[in-house]
Amino acid sequence: MRKFLFLDPEKCTGCRICETACSLHHEKVCNPARARVHIAKWETSGLYIPVVCLHCETPICEEVCPVRAIKRDAKTGAVVIDYDLCVGCRLCVLYCPFAGAGIDTVTGKILKCDLCDGDPVCVRFCDPRALQYVKSSRANMMKMRKAAEKFSELMQKLLTP
Amino acid sequence: MVWNRRIAYVDLSTRKVVQSDIPKTMRQLYLGGRGIDMYLLYNHVKPKVDPLSSENTLFIGIGLLGGIPCLGASRCDIAARSPLTGAVGDSNIGGFFGPELRFAGFDHLVITGKSKEPAYIWVQDREIEVKDATHLWGKDTIETQTVIRQDHGDDDVKSLVIGVAGENMVRFANVRTGLKNSAGRTGMGCVMGSKNLKAVAARGTMDLEFAKPERLLDYCKEMNDMIIGTRWAKAQSRWGTMIIFSNTNTTGLIRTKNFQLNRLEDGRDLEPENIDRYSIGTSGCYGCIVHCRHRYVLEEGPYAPIFAEGPEYTSLGAFGTMVNCKKMETILVANHLVNKYGIDTLETGGLIAWAMELYEKGIINDKMTGGLKLNWGNEEAVFELIRQIAAREGFGNVLANGFRDAIAKIGNNSAYYAIQVKGMSNLHSDERPTPSFALGIATSTRGSDHLRSRPAVDMYGLPEEVLQELYEGPVSSDYTSYDGKSRMIWWQELLYAVTDSIGTCKFQTVFCAVHAPKWNEFSKLIQYATDMRFTKTQLMQIGERIYTLERMFNLREGFTRKDDRLPERYFKEPTPIGFPIAKGKTIDREKFEAMLDEYYSLHGWNKNGVPTKKTLTKLGLNKEPTHLI
């Protein structure tokens, strides 16, 4: 069974260690501007949302790529860019509704998560587990449990006189 | 690598900016952050300069390892001659500003002169500009940051700002970034205000390169595992520093009603668990997995709605135990107010608690307070005094210059009730049962302060073999004992000086856990990041160099052994309540003096606390000031 990047914004503490670790792993430098993952923060209301490529089943980036440089890695299931083919037209950046692809501020190339060959560095560094890399069955169960928790809270409120 | 990070000299009077490289020698001698800032302070500020004059200089510096993904490597140091104490002014701040400044190409800023009009410094990818801040003047610390972001159309701009308290030159005004992070102590916000400097804003997208990036990445992960493996860090990541309260209040180690009691009876509402009623989750500084503060919401009450972050253990004391307020909500409101206005939570609480005791004793009255009923537990009076201090109105203005000035104005034995050292308020911890803590606040180079040395591990009663190995000498495992505690304080002072200079978080070294990262781990991190190699002994010597230079600054400003003191009440009034271990305790004057002697000798200072020639030569300080940068 394939694994997925599972995002849980409620657990994110906004520390952005994922960004730093990502840039250090991929680019060998610390520079959040060149990270493939980003935490969008609304500081004054305390909202922290991880933004990263979701590796869609039907990737829009793949559809719009005029040189067919975007493919699925058979081993990890990651949607990856073949930089030998990529011409840097940035149509993937333009069309991805989840901001999963960006532009490298130094090289001008496309920046996109490749799941680090099956061991995402951001996940390794995310102690609060706002980013997880789990099998789909596990992802489903986690969502269900969370929904059930909310339902149970609601039930308790309704049943308490 | 860090070598291409620069130092910039910004003259606010002429708006001229000069950039230069930071010589590698400086790194070898002082690392960065607090270390280099202390070198700059000693070299650039002339003796006896009026802290509020344009001749005082403000230094901002990020630690050598700032920006790496471990141990909260976000820490930024702000220094100047303190307008509160006249001694070393130095305060450390986390959050996201430090790394952003580094990504923008700079490690150190030296800010001189005074702007005619309100101004702010804008730093972006190697460029620096002094910009007009008229539209920001009068705004609170949160709004100021928002407006700067709007001005630049960039949500990722990070700023150090002052609030109205800094503008009004309240002597303990702080510097703030984000919702909660504050360079709280020694009045660095006041120095910014005196220069008409409202903010320093940064945005950077430049690579930070390393000697061995792969090994650094793996080692960072190892460091994070190491720190989160301690129970202390785990507890902190759930409740923040508030977790300390559960232990210290029960035992009887917390100043209550200023200094009358050492435990808050009926203080159950201040237990850390109660933050859950208001919390929507925790929040971390840059690259920190400990995330020791809560994001909280207050939906009801006269100040609602409030969305804020915190509170710290410090605020539980400042606006709880010390003023005898017993509700978590009081703390949450007060924490929000001091942060919004930009005044130090600890100094503010310490001063208000003192004023309440003076009011009780009849040393001040309604006429002096302008009708404010400063009764114990009067939260409305606390909120109003916070506002008055920040605005310099009414009785607040009497307190706004800090203890020394307020004592002079009030007179009448008020000094006896003031719980302060070198003009700066003590934390709300009651150090009478803990000689190590007491020595630490007395010797701290920046006035009464726990973050220069506090050896929280002293509280654990660890086996003496463990302490012997850690401190490399005999240390008693009984926290009420005086034996070996000088060694403990000396050692922690060196460790924290180095921690502040590499820019990692003090909570992620030997603060509350013996097996937390320290010398050898720091040494490896520095090696992987920069290729510089330091042995443990060399790092300790750097710590000694920094601490001794701070001592030299204070000596130059007229501070001597007699200033390494404790308030008289520590010697005269025994702790009235608490567990048997904490009850009936005073500090023994003779033993305290003996600790001080031993402490000086460990530093290589003479009986008067003056570094000996031999020490200065050994540390290479005998020719200071050397004006290398």
C-alpha cells in the first residue's frame, strides 16, 4: 500500500523547521525561500497551514506540462519532475490549485516536493506530527477518529442537562 | 557560510549605512550573538555615556548557528548600555526575526545616533535603508508589525518593534517581535525610543551555506531527539514554562504579596493545566520543536476579545502571586497588555507588587497613587497601572523609570521593600531556600536575573557523582546547601554565555536537564556548520571571555563587589511557609560572602570582583578596547 503525506494543520506550531530542513536536504543550504514546503501563517489569529505538493492522483501539473516532464515515481508514488525534460515554463506553478509547485529563487527552476525518495525530511523533523507520511489506511483511520472525537464532544454537550 | 554574513553600521543621525565583513578572528574569540555584541558594547560605547543620549549605541546580533533546524536556533541578542541599570544592557529574543535578518545577509547591526523624525530600518537581501516611521508612531507592537508588512506587501517580513512604552522611554520598555517574543529585560526598547527608532524590519531570501550540510542535517535531528527526550522539554512543549509553577508553588519557592509569603494559597487557578480552557494549541519559535507557549483566546470580560500567546511562568508571578491575584484570566489579560504596550512583564509586575506593599504599609497613599486602590489582588488596579506606566501617566510615571528612581522619589524606607539587584527587579522566585539561585541573581552582569546562570538542575537532588561529573568539581545535591554552588553558578554563566552566542535556546541546554546538549554537542554543531573546531575547554574559555568582558564593562561604569548583593530582606526575614525544606529559610550573610569569594576566584577575579592581570592576559582581554570591528 502506498504512503501519503498527511497534513494536520491543527497540530502545526508554526515553527517552520520543515522549511529549513527541506532546504538543507535538497539545496544543502538553509533558506526557507527555497524550501518545497511552506507554512502559511496568519500570526495574529494563530492559523498555521502547511502548504506542499499533494501528489494528486490526477495531477493537474502533469496535464498542463507541455513537454511531459512530470511523472509519477513508481516506487514512492511521488509526482516528480524530470529536470532533463523540463523547460521551466512554469505552467505547473500557474495551474496547481494547491501551490504545490514553486520557483527556485536562485536557479529559476521548478521547486516541487519529491517525497525525498520515500523518507520525507520534513516529516522526520516535524515533532508535533503536523506532517506525517502514512499508509492510506492509516490516513483514513486518523481522519475518522478525529471526526468521531468531534461528534463525541457534541453528543456529550447535547446529553449534558 | 557564515563568513559572508555582514555587520552594518547604521547612523540614524545622518542615515548613512556602512557595511563590512566580520573577521574570522571575531568568531574565534566571541562566536556571534551576545558574544560579539558584548565586544561591540565594550568597544563602541564610551564610558559613562548617558544611556538615553545619542551616544549610546544599540547592537543587534544573531548567534553563530542562527537558522539551523535544531535547538531553537532563532535567538537574537540586543544590547546597549542599560537605561534601567546603567550596567550591561542585554536581552535575548526568539521568534523569527533573527533568522530573517541572517537570510537578508546580516548577522550584526550597530545603530548609532538619533533620528530627528520617527524612523525604522529596512533590511532586504544585503540592502539597508532608514525609512520614515511617522505613520507607525503611537501604534502598539502588534499593529506596527502588521502595518510594516502591509507597506511592503509581504506577509513574511519580520520586525523588531517597540510599543508606546518604548516611545515614551519607559526605562524597562522592551523590544518585541511576533505576538509574544520579547527582548524583555534591561530596557532595550527604551534605547530604541530614545533614538526615535520604531522598528527594524527584515526580509531575506539568501542562502545560508555550511561546511558539511549532510552531517549538519543529521546531527540537527539527533539534537532535537536529544532535547525532546528529556521530560522537562516534553512537559514544556505541553504547558510551557508555566509547568514550573506546579512544583515551586507547592514547595514554597514563590514570592507572594511582593515578599511577604512564599506560596500563593488558593492558587489552584494558576496551575498550568488551566490554560487548556483558553488555548487553541501551542506555538513555536523558528526551528523549535519544544514550542513552549500557548495560543490563547479570551472571549469574555472587559478586555475581550483577546487573541495572544503565552503566558510565561514569569507572568504567573508578575501578575499573579506577587500582586496576590489568583485567576488565570488576570494573567492572560495582563500578559496581553504588557506585550501590546511593549513593557517588560517581570519588571512591571515587580514594581506593582512593591507599590502594593508600600500602599499596605502606608508609605504611599491614595493621594500619591491618584486614587488608585493598590490593594492586594486588585486586578483592575494592576491593569490600570500597566497602562499608566506605558503612557507615563499619574502614579505610573513614578514607576516608569524603574526601582532606583522610584525609591528616590518615594523615600521613607521604601528601598527596604524593593526586591531588586542593581536596579532591576528579581523574578518572582523566592531564592532564600536556594543559595545557588541567590548567588546567581546577585552576580548577574545585567542586574537581577535568572537567565544569566540559573542552574535549575539544582532542584532535582541529583546524585553527587552526576553533579561532580557535570560541573567538574564537588557540588552538593541538596539545594538548600551552599557547598559547591559557586562552581555551579560560574559554570552555568559560561554555558549560557556560549548558548547566547551560538543563538540556540537556553531551555535546550543544561537548564532543567543534565543530559541536554552542551559543550561537546555545541562543538560538533559549530564544526559541521562552519568548519571551525573548538574543544570543550576552548568553548568554556570563550564563555569566560564574554562574561569577564561584561564584568569589565560594569566595573568601568562604577559597579563593584558591593553591587553583587541581595535585598536585605533575604538575610533578615525567614520564609514563613512552605514544605519543611523551604520554610524558615534566610540567606546566611557569611556563607553568602564566602560563596562570592569562591565565585570570583573561579572566574579568575580578585576579592573585589576585578579580573586579575593574569586572567585578562589568558583571555586576551588585556588590550581591550581593540576596535577590531
